[in-house]
Amino acid sequence: MELKLKNKVLTTLSDLLHQNRAGIIEANGIDIKAFPDMDKSMKDRLKVDYSKIDGMINSLNEVAHQADPEGKVLYNHIREDGLHVINKTVPFGTILIIYESRPDVTIEAAATAFKAGNRILLKGGKESSNTNLLLTKLWHEALNICGEDQSFVEYLILSHSQTQQLIKENTRSIDLIIPRGGEALINFVLQNSSVPVIVSGRGNNFLYIDDDADFDMAIKLIINGKKRISVCNAIDKVLINKRLGNIKDKINNLVVSLKEKGIDVWGSREIVEICNEIKVENDVNTLCEEYLAPKLYLTIVEEMDKAIGMINKYSGGHTAVIVTNSKTKANTFMNHVDCAAVYHNASSRFTDGGQYGVGAEIAISTQKLHFRGPLGAQELVTNKWFVYGQGQVRN
């Protein structure tokens, strides 16, 4: 599909979202009422308000203004015998996105895949079915208005067992699967898929406070890192250098600030001895856990190398932060921590395609292939070799 037509579909969909705000809110209200016992984190991901619709509209317009991901020349070479060898970006083909709760994925993730020239199969959770079906209907309206095939975006109404069967047997000729959900879903796809998988991994992000740190800044970054508990870029663990000056008062101030925001503070026995307002958590498995809850875990580390080791062992490989006044230490930390995004004196909450300037994202990949971090339209392509000759043969 030509770039001009792709962009027209995206801007038309943006207009339709604006025109159908009330209907989207109404459909989402039905979904929320159908699951009154959902936890706070899931409700936050499921809820669509006017602000979230604005976010979808902005994402569509941002993606529409981006360069075309298709057809970029990566390599261009003419051999001595005149054989012309070109390597260009091409779409994957058909991408299956499996996701839970978040209706904005139906717009933003699909838009990134569409911009890159892919067909999209969407499999959302039952908890957001009314919202997702309405948003998919708007996709089809936009495609129809622009004279394009509605099959570019298709919403799958499948049971759990039917979804598993699709993953195992690939009856829809899928070229790429992106599972956006819990570890059970991700592991099932990885173990049973015969096509490439991009893992939009869990968060469980760590923040390390160096002994040479602006502690007021650290508190601000931690509070901001817990501003939304349902997102994968939230902070769950805080590691504090034991040589931090006036450590008892600083930890007390941090705990008070967290509790004022309704955040439960847990920690190792060593840090509880410094501040008895912290609840003891002795289970080492907590270090691997993504909380998705108003909970934070604190512990003490002897040095920065220990912090780096803990992050590389226990984190989800998503985001890590160092708070320090030393650029040398920051560079060491950022080069050795094995995460998709690393920060010096800034909030983890910036790990987001829109915040990075890539527009809507389809996922935040914690893999090293084929791209890492927020995946926008420019990353949802593969490559292909185009070779032009005039009868050349290889001796």
C-alpha cells in the first residue's frame, strides 16, 4: 500500500475516534461493569476516558506523519560484473497481537503494524470485548472510506483453547506473534509457536541510589515511578548504597513520602533495622516479581557492582535507573546493566514509544533480536534482498 493511502487511513481513523468519543466511553463502561471484581491494576489498564481517547488520536496522527518504514534501502552494491544487489525493508506480512485489558492496543499497536505495511490480527481479552469490537469497527470504517480492504485489521473472537490451537497450528498463515500479557501467555507462545515471537516483557524495574546522589531527586523519581501501578515502566525495587550519608533520616523521609501516596513499603531485614516502618519481606522470590500494585521493595547494597548484579539477575530486562552525581559511575552502570532502557537521574516512566518520539508502539521488547525497547512502525519490518542482473552466472 502506498504511503499516502496508509496515512489517509490513519488520519481518517483519528477523525472517527473523535466523532465517536461518547460511544467508545459507553462501550468501555459496559466492559467495566461486567467485571466488578477486577483488581485496581487491571481496571486502570481497561478504563478508557477522554484523555485516553486523546492519546489514541495523537498516536494515530504521529504515526501518520512518520516516514514510510517500507522500502528503505539498507545496502546498495553493484558488482564488477554488473549484478546490482539491493537490500530493502519489507513488511513481516501478518502480525498476531494477543493482549489483555488495554483497548488502546487495538488502535495504537495496530496502527504501528499497519504503517509498516502489515496485516493485523487482534486477539484481546474478554474483559474488553465491547470496547475492542467498537474500535475495530472504526478501523473497518476508515479502511472502507479510503477504499481499502477491511481484512488489513481483523479482530479474532476465540476461546482460550481456540487461541492456543491457532498458536500451535498457525492456521492463519501468521508471520509474527506479539504476546502482551502475563508470563504464562508469553511462555506458551514461545514454547508452541512455529513463527518468530517478539516478547513484550514484564517490568519489575529497579532504581539504584548511589552514595553520591541527590536524595531529594531520588524520592521524586521513585514517587513518579509508582504514579501508575498498572504500567510496565513502573518502579518496583529500590537499591540503596550502604555508604549513603545520613542514611537513616533519608530512608525515613522516603518511606513517609511513599506512604503519603498510599504505597506499601517492604524491605530486607537489614533495611527494616534502619526504619521499622518498613515491612519485612524475606522471600527472595520477591526480587523477581512484577508487583502491578501499590507496593515497593527496598534493600541495601554494599556497592554499585552489587546493584548491577542484582538487576541483571532479577529484573525483567525492561528499565533500570541510577541516581548519582557522578557521570563516571552513571556511564559504568548504564553500560553494564542488561536492560532495554537505562536512565541516569530520570524517571523510568519515560520508557514509552510516544515519549521517545517514535509515536505509538506495538510493544516494549525485552529481547535483543530483532529490536529492543519500544517498537514503533520503523521497527516492524524485516529485510529482503533484491538482485538485478542481465544473465550473469556464477563461475
